[in-house]
Amino acid sequence: MNYYKFGLMTLVPLMLMYEWFRRVGADSLTAMPPESKPSASNTKDKDKDSEVQLPPVATTTPDPSSARLNQDITAWGEQVEQQARRIALLEEQLARATVAAGEAVAAKAALSLQLEQQALRIVQLEQELAAMQGVAAIGDSMLNKWRYRHFSR
């Protein structure tokens, strides 16, 4: 058996179960006596024992402390409602800010893409300009040669 597959948390309980089965033996599990079935007379006695008589509830008049308690409960209820409204408002603001941030990120990504494209186009045009300046220099020298021969006399 490859014990490296199992983590320590898996291996330790397995080892403990193995040791328990080795000491106790599998025969002791099958040799357990069956549970006795309750008879009708036993169940009646158990029902009587399980019934507990509760003292009667006394009716009392409300005292001033219970009125204060009701006021506190009402105030706390109002506070809970105010907090719930505040939470809803903040969640709405967070949703709007998240949408705005998402739009800003998208706009930034679009602008950065446009910036990269423009930078590549500038490099490409500079290379074409450099190549054309060599051809233009040759053409200019040829033109000057013909100017001297035909127009200077």
C-alpha cells in the first residue's frame, strides 16, 4: 500500500481503526446481544415518567420595567429599519460605483489600445519617410543636374 497517497489526517484515523480492530477483534462486533423489544407494559410506565407536570403560568400585571422594555424594543426596531435602509442605499451606491469603475477600466483599455496602435503607425511612417528621403535625395540631385544644363544659359 502506498501511504504517500494519503495525507496525515487520513492516515492517522486509519491506523487507529486498524489498532482497535486488532485489539478488539471483529468477532466481538458480531457477538453483541440483540436489543430487547419494549413490551406494552414497559411503554406505559415510560409514558408516565416522561410526562412532567409544569406549574401553571401566573398572570401578572405589566410593571414599569416592561413598558421601558417595550420602548427599547421599539427603538431598536426603528434602528434596525434605519440600518436596513442605509445598507440598501450603500449597496446601490456600490453597484453604481462598480459599473462606473468597469466603464472606466474599459475606456482605459480602449485608449491604451488606440495609443499602442498610433505608436506603431508613427514608427511605420518614420521608417517609410526614411526610405523615401533617400529616393528624394537622388531625384533632387538629378533635377539639379538638368536645371544647370537647360535653365542656366
